[in-house]
Amino acid sequence: MKKRVIYPVVLILSIFYGGAILRALPPENLIVEIRTSQQSPSIGDSLSIFCTVIVPQGVRVSEPHLPGRSLFIDIEKIWQKEEALDAGDTRKHFGFRTYVISPDTLTLGPFTVQYTTAEGDTGKVSSNEIKLLVKSVINNPEEPPYSLPNRSPMDITARNLPAWLKILLIVLALLVIALVVYIALKRRKSIPASSLPMKPIDEIHVFERIRAMKLHEKGQIRDLYIQVSNAMRSFIHRNMQFDALFETSEEIVMNLSRNSVERSILDPISEVFEESDMVKFAKYIPTVEQSSTIIDRALKPVKSVLKEIEREKERLAAESEASSSPENKGDVLVGTAVEKSKGKS
């Protein structure tokens, strides 16, 4: 009798808990993965974290986040991209930034994503965990001290050298000194008193030279985006009045925004940098249309900036010519004479 009662209870419990376990299983194709821009950062470095989430069709997910925060890490989301895959799946890219302040080892992750399926099941999926060895400026006490030579170079003397060898060494030293002086004087005479001005850089030709490399036709898409972003960075450094060579793409866009650059120029520059960073660091594969037009899209703000620079030069030249014309000089002299006559009266 007891066995007959136990069997239905066990059956009911197995159905209930078994169904709960099946409902708790996440979708098969829901994947969360993170990677970083550096493998061995130093203390104080800016570190980019790239998180990729592959979402199956019919599943809704939240933004990736850290369930718990460490004292040595403060993460900020910078950008977000989304692309459609086959079979209705979606790949989402998230870019985060943090600063390395951990003294020895920095642990990143796991990032967690909350999901809801089409059937109404909910749950969460976690990413991989990354541990980075942080470079420190403090010397390792376990390393052996630097080994010094067993005798000082000042202790080495010229004892036991024959006289003819000493004379030969002196003569060779004098010849070397005379040769150095002769070359220095010759170079000094060859340098003109007033050096010619540096030939200006053809900014358009820089991008056209990248086009001539035909990197898109060769399938070298990442190299193409590296060349274009470097050319854009150098152009901004030379023509937009701030040091852009040693700043990140985000810092360049922020500086341009602070300088009240027009949106017609700022937006294409921001798009080129953001797309290039995705290709270089997040292994983003651009569409054929994107990669085939990246040079033309980069040239659009470049040409606009060059036109503004040319208009400003023409305006300054016109003002200089107007101020140096004889009519303006006559007006200045008349005004000075009138002021002097007023002073005498």
C-alpha cells in the first residue's frame, strides 16, 4: 500500500521539477563572449572591453553587465552595434572602457545577460572570464640584482703595450677627429642660409594613394580601415589645431565637438573612426558597401575642412590688402592731422 502511494508522488515531483529544469535551460544559440584590446596592460592604462552577444530569433536580451563590482574596476559603456545574421539571429556588439588600477592581476567578467524566450521563459547567460597580468613600475624583489663587472674600466691600463702601437693608436685617433671635423664643415657649407619652406602635403592624394593600393579588391579589409583611420588622424592633427596623433578616436571626436565643429563634418569623421575601431578591435566584418565606400566617406569631411581653410585664407588676404591700400593710408593720415589740430586748438 505504501509503495502504491509513493510511486504517484515520485511521478508528480519528477514531472514538476523536471519541467522546471527544462524551462531553466538557456537557448542553445545564445552566446556571450568578451575580449580585450590588451593582454598585458600597465597600471593607469585605458583598456577597451568588447562584448559580443549572439541572440537567436524570438529571444529578447538585456545589455551585458557585471553582477558584482570590484574596487579595482569601473566599467563604462561607450558604444553599441547590431547586425543581422542568417536564420533570423542577431549579433550585438558592445564596447566598454575601464582604467587599469589593479596592482597585480585584473579579472574581467563574467558579463551576464538576462533573456526572455518567445514562450515566456526567463533566465541569464554568463560570458567567459578574462584574467590579465598587470605590469607594475615596482621592481620584483625576487629578481636577482644586476650583476656588475668584476673590474672597473678605469682599472684597465696601457701596460705592456709596445711604443709603436701606442703611436699608431694616437695617429688613428687624430685621423678620426680630423675626418669628423671635415665632414661637419662640409655639411655646414652645403646647408643654405635660409632653408626652403616645406612643401605642403596634398591631403587628398594621401587618401587616393590608399585607394591605389586596392586593399578592398585584395580582401585586406582590416588593413584598409587601419590605413584610412591613420590618414584621418594625421589630417586632423595637421589641419584642425590640436594634437590628434596621441589621442583615442573617442577623444578626437570629443575635442572636435568642444571646438564647435559643424555636424556635417563631425558626423562623418565620427562614423569613420567608430567603424574603423569596430573592424580593428572587435573583429567586426563590414558589409561590401561599407568597405567599398570608406575612402569616399572619409574624403567628404576632409574636402569640407580644406574648403573652409581656403576661404579663411582668402578672407585674411583680402583684409590685409584692404588695410595696406593707399586709400586706407590716406584716411589714417587725415585722421591723425585732425586729431593734432584739435589738440592745438
